Amino acid sequence: MNVHGRQDRRRATIRDVAAHAGVAASTVSRALSNPNRVHPDTRERIAQAVRDVDYRTGHRRPTAAGLSHGSIALLIPDIANPFYSEIARGTQLQLSAAGLTQILADTEESAAVEERSLRRAGDLADGVVLTATRLADAQLRVAVQATPLVLINRRIDGFASVCLDTGGGFRQAVDHLVSLGHSTIAYVSGPTGSWSDRIRWRAVRAASRAAGVTAIRLGPFAPTFATGAAAADAVLNSGAGACIAFNDLLAIGVIRRLSERGVDVPGAISVIGCDDIFGADFCSPPLTTVAGDLQMVGRTAIQVLLATLEDPRRAPDTVALPTHLAIRASTGAPGR
């Protein structure tokens, strides 16, 4: 209750209008943006629902113009990381095609910020796409509540998800290094609690065991360029002749630090990254990396979310998108 004794309510969304009218959210969006594509009886029912549902601020009655574009929230851990900007580009393109608006939030690689952002997104948007969550499963379930959600690069029972098969890509990376003659491979791990990090380490360890070579885990490290310096020093101290980094930013930071220390890449140490971000192919040397179609990840996440909004009763989709190893000049035979 507020100071005037009235109960506070969140701003209405297309989902609220759909529930009131007894139709799918996509039907509401179509009726408000392109009325001629909706049956007149349905259109009138939606128009009545729009009149009946109150806004949060001032309890104003919404107008069709106020709901002509629904909104979807995209939560990413680091807006400066080109990996996430490519995904955001894909979500934006798919939302634009559907006549919807994107709300972008940077959760700063912080579980606390992510949790707050998720709670707010439930009031501001019709659904949420959450990328690389740092929350534990139980925390996520509490924070999300009834908000339609699609996860990117995380799988949790009961939630829709879109994941790149980085495990498969990391197995390719190990096989590539083994084919070059490497016998000890260091994995430069990512953030503590990262689901993707666990998948990648398991892949490196399993592929190394299958090939009869040694895998060493180093870290954890923050997935940033700046942290690559400490990671490079750890690789040198490990004695490994090759390393696979959690992501490209770390890998490029490793290469920069090795260059500063006069260590040749790939002559002394081979380096592999993950994500194939903008710039990975023209750093020096160009980075061998596990690559996937990042814009397609974003597009697919929106398609899955809109399908969920269309029919909330449908079983959560789990979509796996392929990766491949883009081989460039940062890897070579040991001791060249």
C-alpha cells in the first residue's frame, strides 16, 4: 500500500492484456501494431482489455499507442565484451522484425546486480533473455518468479535455453593441439560459478584423457582482457606448451602479456580462445578460437521466448547451436 492507501501495481504489459483478453501475447501485439490481421471480434476483445488494464504510474488507463510495441529485456554480464554485443545485435534484429523493443541491462558480472535486474525486468518487460547467468539455480528461480525467461549458455530444468556447443568446440581444440604434438595443455578457466566454464573444463579434461595427454586447470580468472596478464604468467609457471582460454578476451590478454615477456606465440606457447569475437582474427598473431554464430544465438533466443509467450503451456525449448574451431596463427607445433 502507498501513502494514499492505494495498492501499488506494476506497469501493465502485453502479457497482462493477453491474459485479460484470453488470447496469446503475440495476438495482442499483432492487434495493436497491425489490426487488419486480427479478426474484428478478437480485436474488440483486446481493445476492451487494453481499456481495463491499469498502468502502474498514476493508475492511468492504457491506450493502444502505449502498448503498440511490447518490450523484451536482455540481461548481459559485460556490455564491453564483444561476445555479448553480437548476441545483443541478434536479439535486436529479431525483436525489430516482430515489432518489439529491446531493454538492455549490464549486470556487471555480479550475481547481486543480476538478481536486482531480473526482479525489475518483470515489471518493465513482457519477457527476459538472460545471458550467462551468475546465479545459482535456486536464486534464479526466486528472482524470476512468473516472468517468461530464456537462458543463453545455461541449462536449468524447467527453463527454456539456447546454448552454443562449446564443449564440442573445446574437444576440437584439444584434438587440434594434440595433432600438433602438444602433450601438456593448460585450461585458463573463467569465473567461479560459470556453467559454461564447467562445461569447457570437462570437455578439455575428457578429450585430453582420451588422447593420453595432460590437462592442467588454471584460475579462476575474470573473463577480461586485463586479467590475461596474470593468466599468461600462470601458464608460463605451469610449464604447459599450449593453453585454451575460457574466452577470447582472456586469450588475447594472454598473447599480449607473452609478447611483453618475449615469449613467442605459437613458437613457445600455443594459445586458443573461445567466441571468435570482433578482433580475434586480426590480433597478433590472429587467434585460433572456438567459433559460433553469435547473432544466431540472439535471434534464436527471441524466437524461443516469443513462442513461449504465444503458448505459456508449451514445454521449455532447449536449443543447441553448433561450434567449430577456427584455426589461425596462434597455434603451432611445440618448440618451433
